[in-house]
Amino acid sequence: MDADWPLIGVRFALYATLSGLFGLSAFSLYGLKAGERADALALRPWLVGTGLLGLLFSGIALVLLAAAMAGAPAWPIDREAIGMLLTGSAPGTAWEARMVALIVAVIAALIAAGRTAPLGLVVLAAGIALATLAWTGHGAMDEGATGWVHLLADILHLLATGAWVGALLGLTLLVVRPAARVDVAHLKLTHRALHGFGLVGTIVVGTIVVTGLVNGWLLVGAGNLPRLPTSLYGQLLLAKLALFGAMLGLASLNRFRLTPAFERSLAARDHRAALGALRRSLAIEASCAVTILALVAWLGMLEPPATAM
């Protein structure tokens, strides 16, 4: 069966934009002080932009998903198929909830200006929007108690991944700030944000590992592990795990070597080399994260080994 590349592409776009919206707003809330947020990250344009893109990609995804379920081309738009999807399926209900959540997130981002309460509303609404993606993947394929466990694990996996992706976006924006706009205050803020992500990052990684094991047990099963390299699903999953391992290594490097070196460079008033090393490491880590999101979008369109006949 040929891959549905347009649907895979829009799924990837949704994972990326909604992870960015949720994770960046959360990072701004726990990693920065109220007076720092708007200037340090140009927060409003990023949050409003990702929210609007989320609305756009959700609309495209609805059209493509309805066409795929009806076995019809995406153009001309089949309004009847869309109506059936919206009124008679869990993915349709999830789509409606996502659209409402994204509208709330965009409005809250417009008025937030770094203030804690509106920004908290952005985090909540973006988290709901991101969680709805679980209903368009394998997390919604089971029934009964197993189905609820699978769905909850998938939602937590999405939220933890989004928190990591958004934090990477926020940290990258801090370290790539033009030299003309970098002063001592910004450098100290950047170090504090890097150092402060340590505890949150530990929670995020732990959540990803635990929920990943649950999803792996339900989607693959212990008996299918030896056969993973022989299927496309298994090959993509192994690539995802390898990239996750690389991200863990880079995150450890940042936390235990590069961030302390950056702190020492601030004391010595010679931060260029240490900041450059952080930029390179974060760029590679972000590239791994983007590739993982692309693999997840593809994996969601394939039949997992546990359901294969």
C-alpha cells in the first residue's frame, strides 16, 4: 500500500506546530519571569503564529482525512464525507475540540504579553489541542480498559514530547539572539533558563520513557521485538528510538558540561565560544526532535505489529 504523503505531511505539521505552541508557552511560564517573556522570545508572534498555523493545518487535515476514509480524492472537497466524519466519529469530535482550543489559545496569546494568567490559559488550551491528536493515531485503536490506558499513555506522551520540543525552541531563540541585542542581563537569563530546564527535563524524559514503554507493549508486543528490523514500521520505530537516544545524550551534554562551561564563561566575561557550543548542540538536538516528529507522523499511518494478521 502506497504511503499517503499529503496526510503524513499535514500530520507532521500538526505535531510540530502544536508541540511548539504548547511547549513554548509552558517554557515561558516556568522558565522565565513575567517581565522577561515578551522581549526575550518575541513571545506573542511565536504563539499567535503557531496557533494560526495549527488552525490552518487542522482544516487541511480534516479534508484529507475525510477523503481517505471515503476513498475519494481530496479535491473537490467532499462536504458529505466531512459532515459524516464530524458527526459520527471520535476523530471528528476531537477535531472540533482542537479548533475551539486553538481559537482560545490564539486569543489568549494576543492579550498575554507575558502575563502569567493569560499565558497559563494558552498552555491549557494548547495542551488540549495537542492531546486531541491522540484520537487520530494508534492511541484510540483499543477498547475497554486497555483502550483508556493506551489513550492516556498516548496523551501524556504527546504532552511530554511537546514540552521538550517547545523548550528546545525557547532555548534556541535565547541563544541565537543577534549579538547587537545580547547584554549581560540576557546572558544571565539564558543561563538561568538552561539550568532551570534540568528538573523539568528530567520529568519530561521520565514521562516519555514510561509512556513509550506502555505504547510499545500495546503496539508491538514482546513477541514481535525480534522481527522489528524486517518491517517498515519496525525500521522507523528503531530509527525513532536511536534519535531519542541521541537527544538524551545531547541533553546530558548540555546540562552537565555545556551549561556549566557557559556559566564559567560569564564569570570570565568571554562567552562567545561557550555560547557557540550551546548553539550547535541545541541545533542538532532540535533537528533530531523534528525528525522524530516526522517519523511519528509516518508511523501513525502504518499498521503496528501487534495488530498485524
